[in-house]
Amino acid sequence: MIKAILTDIEGTITRISFVKEVLFPYAANNLTDFVTQYAQQPEVSTQLDAVRAELGDPHATLDQVIQALLNWIAEDKKITPLKQLQGMIWQHGYQNGDFTGHIYPDAYQFLCTEHDAGKALYVYSSGSVQAQQLLFAHSDYGDMRPMFSGYFDTRVGAKQQPEAYQTIVSQLSFAAHEILFLSDVVAELDAAKAAGMQTLQLWRDAQPRAQQHKYIEDFSQYHAQESL
């Protein structure tokens, strides 16, 4: 019996293009000014030092750090200090009303229904926990944060590694088989299944589909999967 739902964000409950066409360009366009302006603030300087550690050069200049961050954005790298800094930049965008967090209407209805039914809802995304909470705080449907019981990002591990899902299970009060993981990415579903979770693929945007996982095209089809 499913008692908790762990959901991916991009491509699962929000459209991929929102991240790639709205959030990433916004971060790229504002990163240089943001880092230059706030480099001395502790929360920013900590992440800049983490970038230097990733580069293997503790003496990298601010310009070198900025260039590395811009390169990682262009290459869609899932590197923790980049994600942390992107989250800070996006916070400004959300608070300034430059955009709202896109949520598929069917996903919003599904989350409401499952929350009302007593399921515990969690999020696991390559975006930082801060970025996740910002999206839900400023979503198309207002502040959705009260629905969720917890958030996980790459600090628990890579999304395509079973160990990350084992770490998540160790932090929850549910057995692995009581947790349903939702994602559009086959390798992530494979990793969650290897950790003992149940899985369901959201087959949106012509993503590759795996035969070893049940799938739906949108959440209106979810209750056809009651046998999960």
C-alpha cells in the first residue's frame, strides 16, 4: 500500500520548457550581476568557495568562478553550488513577480487529491531545496508548500543512483515499498526501483519510455493504476 509519494519536478509536475526557457535563462542573464553584488555575503561566498573546490583551484578569481558557473548552466550540469546560487537568483525573480512557478493543472489536482487522502508528499529534484520551495511558494496556484512534508536535492546523492533513494528512505518513516516515486526519466525510476520503491513514469514531452515501469501520460490517468 502506498503511504507516501516522492515526486520529481521538471517534466513530471511542471513542463520541461519552464526550466529551460524561463528559469535557466533568467539565472544566466542575472548571474554575473548577482554574484558580483553579493559575493561577500556569507551564503553566497560559501557557494563560491564550493565552486572553487569543484574546479580544484581554491585561488580561482571571481571572474573565473562566474565563467565556470555560466559554463555549467550552458551544459545543464547538476552541480550543487550552481543549484544553490540559481535558487538565490530565482528568489529575486519570484519576489519581483518576473515569473510564477509553472505547475501542470492535472498535477496540481493530483497533489491536492493525494494530500487530502492522507498521503505524505515529498519532492526530490536536482534543483536545490530552496529552488523547489520558491517554485511552490510562487506557483500558478499560489503557495503550495503546506502540501509537502519534505524536500530533497542532490545533497542526498545523484538522482540516477540507488544510494540516493536509500538515503531518502532512511530519513522517512516509511518502508521503501510504501513510497511511490514519480519521474519522467527512466534512469531515475530505475534507481528508485533498485532501492525498493514503487515507480510510475510520467510520459510527457516524448521522453523515452521504459517497459519495466508503469506509466501515465498525465495525472488524470493515475487512478487507472490503483493496482500499484
